[in-house]
Amino acid sequence: MCRIIPVLDIRQGQVVQAAGGDRALYEPIQSTLTRSVNPVQVIDDLLRFAPFPIFYLADLDAIMGKPTQRRLIVELCRQYPAVEFWVDAGPPPGPGETFPDNFRPVLGTEFACDWTHHDDRVILSLDFDREGLRGGTGIWAKPDSWPARVIVMCLHRVGSMEGPDFELLEQIRMIRPDCRLTAAGGVRNADDAQRLLDAGMDALVASVLHQGRISAKEIQQIQASRTAL
């Protein structure tokens, strides 16, 4: 089943609003759904808005080379055992690190990861900006090594309301048609989300939720339409 997946960008213990991929400039989140920047309260408020089964968490400190927020994220996983968390924490976890069962690591091309030794719990993120793929350009030579789930992350479209890059998404699909794709960046409204889900893709969303551009009823209707298929 295809899903709408909320994104929480976390920096120094607070949820911030992503825009354009320049992480140092992200400001504390301002939302129609929550008055808090505390991750626990934001998750609670989002779950009251709609019963999301998956959340995407970005540890911006780790991504920017600062001390990781791994302990906070592991605590979130334990506090919400019924929710699956996709966690982008920059460089791959070290050997021997263990995590809760509902923690799924996201490893991005921005960090030039080697994909040949990861199982399907790992999610590949193809990280794009306006110049193209960030890092990991050798990944195009080994599409068979990609895991079963792939995020197409258009960082320059995050928070932009430009709309998803449907052309790029279809190009990636042609490279590995058997992968489950997740689109990230640019979703403006329920129509964009519906189009992605109709194409068999999940949708990562943040601004469209917090700016009130999609309603709980619309989310329910979109999810129900996909469940019925």
C-alpha cells in the first residue's frame, strides 16, 4: 500500500522547517497542526491529525557533521512502537550498532555509501539538488545493488511548493522498475499526493501538512483509495 509519510527535520532537539536544502538556515517549525517544536509533541499532534504508520526523521546535526541525535531518535522509536521510523542520520551506522525493530536506516548518496553490503531494511536515498545527484555518482553503474526501497530526494524542491519532479521519478523508475519509490520534495496539495500514490509511489510531506494545504479528510480519502485497489 502506498502511503503519505510525514517528515520531521530535527536539529538540536527541535523540529525545524526545511526549505531548499540549506540545512543551516532552517528555522523552528511554524505549523497549523502544532504549537510545539518538541519532537514528541509534534508526533503526538500529527498522529491526532491522521494515523500515520510511518514517519521520516532527519537528524540534521549528524548530516551536518555535528554530534548525532541518535539517543533522542532511538527514544522516539521506543515511545512509538507502532510507528515505523525511517531515519536519515548522515553517514552509515557503525558496525555492531543495534536499533529498535521499528528503526529503518536511510543512507543517502550525499555520503557516497556502498550499497553492496546492505539488506533490505536499509533505504537508499538518491539525493538531488539543482545541479543533479549529490555524491555517489557511481551508483548509476550498479542499479542492481540498490535495495528494494528507494527515496528520490529533491532537496531543492523541499518547502518550495514547486511540485514533485515527476519526470525524474519516471527516469528512476525506468532504471529499476522493481524498486518501491518514495518521492520527496515539492508536494503542494492533495492532487500531487494522489498522483504520486496512483503511480505506485509513497510521498514524503512536511510543508503541505504544516501550512494546512492538505486536510485530514483528504489524507483519509487518498489512503482509502489506495487500500481499495
